[in-house]
Amino acid sequence: MAPKRGGGSGGGGGSGPSGIEDTPWGVTIEVGSTLGFRDPYNVARLVFQAIGLVGIVAIIIWAKTLKKLHEPNKKLFKWWAFWLTAVALFVFFAMAFTNKIIYGAADEIQIIYFLIVTIIYETSFLAEISLLLVLYLLLPYCTPHPSRTGDKPRVAKTLKIGHGILLLMLTALWLAMLAMRIQYQVELVIGDPSAYRRIFSYTDQLATAYAVLYVFGSLEILAWSILGVTKKRTEHGQTHLILLALIAVPLFLRSLYIMGDVVYENLQGKFGGKRLWLATDIIYNLTTILIYAGIVAIAQHFAKNAQYPGGANPTYDPNYTGLPPHDPAAKPNMAVHESARPPVYQQGNYQPQHGHGNVQYTMPPPQQPQQQPQQQPYLNQHQTYPT
């Protein structure tokens, strides 16, 4: 897609440019002949982009209906956790779907459009980094993670520091790639061709480092998920199975495929063909929808068992009464019956005595009122008596 110079390049007589059409960014390129809907590969890519967009919208609506008043959903659905990654992914899918339609319908596109698309496409990296943060929040509740069990506080602290370092490294690589790609678009339009080729090679190196680190992060989540299934030490039922089947395995396969795709393109020195692009869209979109659906499924399981007696939630259990289930064959608990007795008051010294679940107090004996002695009259003193 070599740029086709069209439009003016500026006015004369000291007057400046009157709009984007009068700048190098107003250059148009032909796209309809190569990216139109006449190609079945482009139609298939559009279909899978639509599947991804509809899927993430449905997942966001599903997440909005869940109860978030108790842990861990209260922590999971913070704006900087699930909602950040979900909204960033929605923006990416919406831009990808719109981009496919524009490419298929338009014959020529101004080159500034590619700069806008490049910036919006970078939200996919923000969604991936935030996704790792959400999964790190889920691990203690679905696996025998030391930060939840409390038996190895040093290991838990080391893991938190390691997760923070990994997220910071991924964020730094993403910001560097964003700056490089913007600079690449600028140099491609108004700069030196050798400069943008050099920038493109640097961007490939950053993308390779990012992909390798992300594979490492997804491999850790996969390892914890397998450990959770083998140990079966979890507070919330079958969440470790959901974590392994819908989240850990698809995440690892997706990150592994993306790393292979990046390395292949770097070795070939060019972008992949239509078949590779279609395969990337299918694998990325379907695995991403599985991952986010698994997160919301685990959150729904948390909401059903959120801090109610016996693990029951009256919102989801119509037969919930708040009382433990009655078993006629069970023997009565004498400790409970003894604790239901009122306090016993006995005579004696005033001191507490711990009995069957309650405190018994012994009270002192009642005191008899003392009679005042009658005063004897003095001798030879005239006494008067009432009449």
C-alpha cells in the first residue's frame, strides 16, 4: 500500500495550511482493491471481530448483574481491576470491527486514520496487563495460594513483589511500544524512510520481550490452577476447575500463539499473510471471550456463597430460612441446650464461674436487718408515755 500523493501541500503567499488536506497527513492510499469485502478472508475476519465485540458486551452486561457487596467480588470489581480490562477490551474490539468495515467499504483512506487506529489498538495491551492483575486477585480464592492460607507469609510477600515487578515491566514495554509506533507513523509520513525502518526494528524487539514476559505470567497462572485441582484446597467449591478450564489454559495458549506469531514475523522480516491474520483473529477472539466469561462465572459463584449462614444466599436459594437443616436422626447437642439455660444464682461469695457455655454468678446470702438497741431511761428521770 504505497502512499498516493493527493491534495495540496500548503498554500502560498505566507498563508498557512487550511486543514488536514493541506498537510502530509492528508495523503490518501488505496485500500479497496486489497481489503474489500470481495475477499472471503476479509469477510471471515469481520465475522470473528463481530463475535468478539458481541461477546465482550454480553460479558459486561452479565458482570453488571452480579452482587458485589462481599469479598472477593468487592475487590475484583474495582474500576482499576475488572472494569478497566473489560472497557479497554471493548474499545479494542469496537475499533477492530469498525476498522474492518471501513477497510472493506472505502476505496481510499487518509493516512492520518492509520495513526488514530494505531493509538486505539494499543488499548489491547492495557486490557492484557489489567487481565493479569485480575487473575492475580483471583488466585488466592481459587488455589492454595500462600497469601490466602497464611502458612508461608514470606513466600506470599515474595510473590506479590514479583507480580508487581512483572506488571511494571509489561507496562513499561507497552508504553515504549506505543511511543515507537506513533513515531513510526510520523516518520513514515514526514520523515526519513531509514528512520522509520530503524524504529520498526526496535518495535519488534520490544514486542518480542513483551510476548515472552506475558507467556511467563500466563504460565504461572496455569501452574497455580493445576496445583489447585490436584490439592483441592479451595473455599469456593469448583472454582479451581473453572479457573483451569476457562481461564488458565486458554490464556496460556493465546499468549504462546501470540509469541510465536511475533517471533515468526520478526524472523521473516514482514507481516504474515491473510491466513495467518485470520488464524490470529480466531484464536485471540475466542480465547479472550472464554477467559472473561470464566472470570464472571467465578464471580457469580462467589456471589452465590457470599457470607451467609451455611453458605446459602436467599437471593439464589428460594427455600432459604436462615436456620440449619433439621435432621430427625441426629442426636441433640447438649452443649447447646445447656448454654440456653438462664444464669443460675447461688448463695456464696460473689465470683464468676464458667459453666456450659455461659457464666454463672453466685450471689451473697441476704442480710437480715439489724435491730437498733433500745435506750434505757436514766434513773430518777420522769418518763412520759403516749396516751
